Amino acid sequence: MKENFSFGKNWQVFLRTVNEERIKVAERSISDFLGIGSLKGKSFLDIGCGSGLFSYAAFRLKANEIVSFDLDTFSVECCRHLKKEAGSPDNWKILTGSILDNGFISKLGKFDIVYSWGVLHHTGNMWVAIRNAAGLVDKRGFFYIAVYNKTRMSGFWLITKRLYNSLPEAGRKSMEMAYIMALMAKNCIRLRSSTSGLKEYKSTRGMGWRTDIADWLGGYPYESATAEEITGFMEKNFPRFRLINIKRTNSSMGNNWFLFKNGEP
């Protein structure tokens, strides 16, 4: 079995669907949760940049400095593509590296906004990844992360993801179609359109539902945590960080969103 799912290959497919509407939705998902309309004068670190969409959104929100990095070389290429679409700005740097690599992160510096949405639980060592990421937040800076919610179903999804990664391409496509059919059946039982939610899916963060299904089933390594586990970890290891915004989910397939502010003077 492959040890890591190639998110980057998945993002290459997603890039074909990126348009002005998706970019604006991504901008809103950053600015609304941060509670600020512009990133002007702020530095932005995108950990596990994936498609590069949110680094691009940070550029559009006028971030003073943007640093994006990912361990997946295909993701790095996706991000470079969007940087080129943005006019190859000098204040946007793209790197290949891991949040678990102390030598790499020691050279990054500190940032006003450290952003990592749906990434740290795929590193294979989530708690070290969270600790390392939080250590990159500058004084009075923001730490914006999303982590898979832990429920009784989390063990089931771990087995599912291992199975998906063990299959050849045809088997993976079959699992994806079975998953889609299950979602449609669930909507029918609830007396909704079978495709309800899929057509409007991009309204949440600008992402694509078809791409995210492969991302969800294939996303391995995989860890999860309750909201209380995340906040407790931060209180213990970063007592100066204050939780200023949270978006909870009850789903085993969803992320809890967290926004901490570093109160260090």
C-alpha cells in the first residue's frame, strides 16, 4: 500500500475548474473567519498549500508577504501555476518542504497569519505538526487551522482510506462512485434532490465536490481529534494563544475550524 495519497495529482484536476467565482469564495473563507477584510501589511504562511487556491486568495487580499509550501511536488506545481496566473509577484514564495522537518521550518521565520486547512492531520504525526505550525506564528499573530473531527466513525474511515490506497485506479474509481451513490441515496431518504448540496458545494470554500471526494477517500495518513483535544493541546503547549473563533462540526467527515491569536507581547 502507498504510504501517502498524492493530493497534488488530485489538485491538478481541480485547477481546471478554478475561476473567478471560486477565487472569491476562497477569499471570503479566509477573511470572514479571520474577521478582517484585508490582509494588507500582513505576512501569510500557507502550510500544505495544495492547489494554491488559498495562497492565491491571500495575494488577492493584499497580503504583504506570502510563503506557500507542500511536501507533494505536484501540489507545489499547482501552486506555481496559480502564482503565474497572478502575474508571478515577487512577494509570493513557493517552497517544497514538510512541517515535520525542523531544519526546513527553522528557516521560514515568523508570520502574522499561519494557515493550514485540512493538512496537519495528514502528516503522519499530527500533534508534532500542530506544535511546529503554531511555533511559526509571530507575536500577536493568528493561527488558523482545520482538523478532522474525531467521532466513533473515525476508525471506520481509517480502514476505508487504507483500502482505497491499496486498490488500483479502477478500484478507486469504483469506490468513489459508490460513495457518490450513497450520498445521493441519503439525500433521497431525506426528501431532498439526489444532487442537493453537490451543485452548491463550492459555496463553502471554493473547492470542488468531485475533487474533494477523492481527497477524502484517499487522504492518508489520517488522524483526527475532538475540538476539546485541540484546544486543550494549545492551552497546555501555547498558553499565550487565545481561541478567538471556532466552527464546529458533528460529522466524522468534517473539520473543526480554529482561530487562535498569539497574545505574546
